[in-house]
Amino acid sequence: MNTSSPIFSINQASCSYSGRLEDRVLYIEHLEIPRGEVVFLLGASGSGKSTLLETLGLMNQTLVKGEILFHGPADEEFPFSTLWDKGETNTGKLRRDHFSFIFQYTNLMDNFSAYENIALSRMIKEGVDMQEVIPGAAKLMDEVGLPLSQVDFEKEAVNLSGGQRQRVAFVRALNTRFSVLFGDEPTGNLDENNANELMRQVRLHLQPYQSAIIVSHDINLAIRHADRIIAITSNESERHGEVLPDHIFLRPQWENLQGESAAKFREKLSDFYRVKKQVTEEAKPEDKLLDKLKFEVEHSQFRRLFLKREGTALLGLKKINLLILTAILGLTLLAVGFANGSLAYLEEKLSSPFVNWLTLEIPAQRAGDFETIANRLKSPSLRTRYQIEDTRFYTMWNIRFWNHRTQKATMVRGRTIRFDKSSTEEPLVKEILSKKIAGSLEGLTDSSRMSLIVTEKFLTEFGYDPDSGFVLMEFKAANPDSLLLVPVYVRAIVKELPGKNDYLVSEEFSSARTQPDRRDCPSTFDIRDQHSLRFLLLDGTSEEVTLIRSTIDNILVQSPWDTLGVFTNTPYIHTNSFLSGYEIPLLLGRLDTNTYLKEMLVKTILSSPAIQPFSDRMRRSYEYSIQTGMDCIQPRRFNDGIAIQLASLDSIRGLAENIASDPVFNPNSESGLGGEKATIALDLGKVQEKENFLFLSRVTRLGAYLLILLGAAGVSLFVANLLKMHLEKIKMNIGTFKAFGLERQQAQAVYFEIILRFVGLGLLMSVAIALFLGYSFDLILSNDFSAESDRPSYFQPFGFNTLLTLGVLSLAILITSRNVIRNMLAQTPGDLIYNRE
Ligand code: ADP
Ligand code: MG
């Protein structure tokens, strides 16, 4: 190693902060700074001492003209005029390999321990773990008067006195590799004793190949410790600082001066430099005992150390920042959850048969136009223009059903449904069955199993047990000519049916029912059960059936049944029904003609104790006589209207207007002769209602998206500001780390990870809180309005919108935080340390 060559050679160097030569603040014609020396820079305030230090220390690119060469230990040369060309790639490496720093403001991380602060210089510069740094650091700490008994491994920097902090900063700078140690007024805040002691330590630890360049206010300190004093003077006319050849002094020039001449030399230096007496600090009694404290380093790597310390700092005092973040996130998620719930509710409403099916009633006078009107609705032009998905003819029905509560038959409103496809593919049926409570559609079109789809409301109002499986229909039989109550199977029970109907029948059912009163055509509804009695055991086993049969047999041998000649017949499996199981037929004997006694027997059997265990599954069973004679089949009855299914409600108003004005629907609409033919029109109230629905769902959707954006903006602004404020606070420290050679990417990654963890934690907490609150509110709300028990939950946190929210949120946070971190870390070490905008 060449220890005689200079470490810096400066030639005609102009330094300017604006990049323009005319703004230069420092000009140095020629200056060499030798290796292995302690060099003090003196000069009046503003003369450019810091500028020179920043320039030489590669903390800023101020060199606009001339050249500064850094000579590496192996004689390699680094010209500063081109070193910045690759940004901080070259300068960062050079600083990392060769430079170390101490500043007037210690630039320690308050929330890190003293030892963590010290370790950082080596962790950054040499990439070592903290464990490796500790022994050397402890030795140095001891030497500068901070033994472990005074500052242990746990002690946080914020709890150190000013003098202690400065000594920690010295240790941080000395305890790592360097060729040049830069100090900008490093003892500026210390008393004379401490300043001398620290400078003595610097000299003591300086290797022959290492130099120190120190800016100081203290002339005594310079005289005492410097090998060379360089005075920077202000060139008044040119308004910049400069170093003149006769303003460089070497130690031999003053070392042996005594009395008068020594004072004169001091006076000369004072001309360049105004001495300010610093506020002195009480020197603490120093404990020189090396404490044998055992230490354990938890976060030994740079990344882990920062994650722990800075991560905690970001959480805020009493975790207030985390709480605020959680609150904002939680509220956003809660709001989105409820918006989702409303959307799902509206969505369901929109897709239910009660919303996207419209009925167009055709008055009786217009029956002749039915086909024309139907064809018009099916025409491709109308279908595409108004998004008509499907059309179905229907017939209104009024059937008298037996009401158990009032004990008389009452008229009930219903309608037919026509099946073109298999029943389960039928869109209207499918939608109706989505509200199904019990039953299936199997066999709805089977004329031998004629049955109904009924509403739950109808069953309860009429006093039917939903499990009984049938309702009693009043029917005027042709043969014998009488009013009968015919049991009709209930195929399915649904929540509700469109158009305030209480039941739905197949067209086959309606044809059968309207069998004309022809003596030669026995009606389909002439049930055989008038002359038979059967019991059905749902899902029974043969053992159970045998048991039940013997029970019935036991009853039949008792009075009064024993006199009537009634017997059970062999049970058989009854399959093709909504109610399937074993059927036990009875041979009625003399009971056949006595309806009263027959009903008594039914009651006796069903209420007998031995039957009780099966009562849930026991039914009285009926069967129809099947009518197949062609001649007797009734021609299709006139339809009452057309049900129209719309793919979307967007064009509903247009369709209503079209129907009102189109002559196919209303031929007299043009002639203006109202009343000639009955008008055909969609119910405008219904149309309005559906439009309102559509509008509401759009507003809700828009609201949900606005909410998502607002939440994302709020959270990202909060996080970005928090980060910005924090980084602003530790700006000088970051600058110092950068001066030590911390790579931008490394720092960026750490802070990015801290933000991710912070936001992740907030997100987890907010999700938990939002779920808890959301479901609690939902529970409270559903207790208040229990009318709609099967409505979707008001709070639906899982869905596309939540994913979208989380996505938008994360993206917004990532982008804004990334910008903040980048902007801060992109600044030069000098700009950060000297706190410039
Ligand atoms: P000191 O000798 O007190 O350390 P400086 O080196 O800090 O002086 O400043 C030297 C001159 O450069 C001063 O006139 C100062 O105003 C100017 N200066 C320092 N930093 C900047 C900057 N970022 N932009 C412009 N001028 C600056
Ligand atoms: Mg300065």
C-alpha cells in the first residue's frame, strides 16, 4: 500500500449546488490532502467547509468544473467529474468501501438501541450481522468511556445524553472500515474535555493508510490534534470560498511554538475563523469496568433490525396509527359488505319471477286477437329491441278449495303454466322453485298424478297441514251429479307465486278439470277413493308395513267395525308420486256406501296408539280414475294472457309504449276511437316499479364503487402521509446511512416491507372487526324486520366487490408508499443530512 501518495488531489475545482458555474460557492485552484493525516478544515461560517466535505465525501454532486481525484489504497484513481454519471452505483460503492462519517447532529435512530445504531455502519458497509459487530463495538465504547455498565445492549439512543450520543456516533464511524473519516463539526456540541478525548480516540485508532478530514469550530482542538490545518477563506469579490496556498499549515509550523509566537499563530487562525465557545456539558464519571453482561442479539441483520424498530415506530404511540388504519379499513370493508348485501338483495329481486316477468292480460273481447298478439311479441324485431327472453301463455283460474278454518269451500285465485320443455328447465318454474319450500316438480305434467304448486300462505290460511300432501278441491262431478271434495296432490310448496296467485296448475290439470258435463265421459276427478280407502306409509320398510297392517287388522276385529266386513288387502309399493312409500288398501265391505263411518274409521286408525310412532309418515291416500278417451279430452281453453320474460329491465318502458301504440296490440290507437276494442296494455304501475328497482340497483352499484375509491384514497393518503412524516423526521439519519453506503434498493425494500406488514396487520384486524360488526348489525337488522326471513343477508363481505376493494386498496397503498419512499431515498446523502429541500 502506498501511504505517501495523497488521498485527494483537487485541481481547479468549482463547486456549485445549482450545477451552474456562475453560482459556485467554492473554488480550489490546487489542493492535495495526504493519506494518513488528520486534517482540520477551518473557516468562517458559510465559507464552504461543509461544501468541501460534502463534495469530497461524495454526499452531493457539486463539482461543476475542474477535477477531484480520490486515490484508492491500491493506487486506483476515481475522478469525481465522472463518478456521478451512474448515479449512486459508483459513488455508493466508493462510500461503502472507503468513507466513514460523523456529523454535528449525531443522526442516531432514537428508537434503536445504542449498539444497534453502532452496528448499522458495519452492517451497511460490510454486510455483516450484528453479532459480529458487537465485540469490537463494546471495546470501543469502553475506550470512549461508555462501558456496558453505563450503556448496555438494551439502552435506546433516545435515552442517552448529548455527549453520550456523540460518542456513540464516533464509535459508529470508527468501528468500520474506511480510508477517510469525514467529520462535520463532530464535537460541535461537546465540552472541551470530551472533544479532546474523542479526537484523541480518533487519532489513536487511525491506521497509517487512513485519513480524517474534520471541520471544526475549535482552534485549540485543531492545534492539538491536526497534522494539517486548511483554512477556507471567503473571496469577497468573487463571492465564493477558496483555499489559498499560504492558508495551509503543517504541524511542524506550530508544534514547537511557545508563548508569544504561539498566541500569534492562534491569532492568525482566528482571522480565518471565529471561535465560538460551546455550551459545556458536565462530564459524567466514567466507569472503566468492562461489564461481563451477556448479550443476545435478536435482530442481527439490517433488514430484521429495521423491520423491528421502524415497524414499531410506524405503529405509533400506543399503536394509534395502527388503530386509525384499522378503523379506516374496517369502515370501508363494512360499508362494502353492506353495499354487497344491498346489491345481492336487489340482484335477487331483479332476477326473481316477480320482477323480470311481466304479464300482458288479454281481455275476453280480444280473445280472437290472441294469436296475432302472441306472434307479434315473438317477432324477432320486438324480441331483440326489448330484450324479450321468453313468452308463455297462461290461463287464470278460480277454484273453490275447502277451507278448514271457515268450514266451507272458498274461491282461490291461481293460474296455469304451460310446459314446452321438461318441467325443470322451464324458466318460470325454475325461478318459482328457487323459492320452493318443499316438494319437487316430478310428475307435474302427469295427468294421472294431477297436482298443484301452492303457496305456503294459502295452506296456512286454509288450515292445511303442509305435510298432509293434498288440498281438498270442490268439484262438480258429472256422474253421479254431485258436488265432491276431491283431494288434489300438492306437488310443491313455494314461498310465493307471481301475480298474487295462490296456486299453479299444469294445462293438463286445467283440461281435466274443465271436462264438460258429458254423461259418457267420466270426469278425471271422479276419484276411485269414493269406493276405496288406503293408507300410505312414507319411506316405510316392509316390517313397519306388516306391523301397521296387523294394527289395523286388530282395530277391524273390534266393535263396531267387526260387523261391517272391512279387511286390509296386501300392501304394495306406491312409487310415481310426490308421496311415495307402501300403500295399504282396505276392502270396504258395507262401509263403501257410508261416508260418515268411513271417515270415523280413518280417524280411529290414525289416532290409535300403535300407529302413533308412524303418525309423521302416515297418510290417507287417494287415486284418480284416469281418463284417456280422445273424445272426452277437452279442447284447449282460451288463454287469459301472456307472461313475458325480459332479459333486462332496460327497455321495459319502451315495450310498454310500443304495446300502447302498436296497431297489432291496439288497432284503434291510431283512429283514436277508444272503447271500440278493449285496450291491451302493460300495467304502468308495474313498469314504474320495475324501473325504480333498476334505478335503485344502479345507484347502489355506483355508491359501492365510489365507496371503494374513497376508501382506497383515504387509506393510501393516510399511509403515505404517515410514512412521509416519519421519513421526514429521520431524514438526516437516512442521509447518514446513505453516506455510509446504504443502497437505495435495500432501504427501499425494507421500508416497503414495513409498509406491507403495517397494512397487512391493519387489514387482518379490520377484516376481523368488520366481520364481527357486520354480522352483528345484520343480526340486529334481521330481528327488526323479520318479515322476509329468506332474504339474503344485508351484510355480504365475501364477493367480487370486496376483492375489488382489497385490490384497489392495496394497489393505491403500494403505489403511493412506493412514491414516498422513492422520492425520499432518491435524494443525495448531502441533501438529506443538511436537510435541504
Ligand atoms: P460552511 O462553511 O458554514 O459549512 P457551507 O459549505 O454550508 O458553509 O456553505 C457554503 C456556501 O454554500 C454558503 O454560501 C451557503 O449558503 C451555500 N450553500 C450551501 N448549501 C447550498 C445549497 N444546497 N444550495 C445553494 N447554496 C448552498
Ligand atoms: Mg457547515
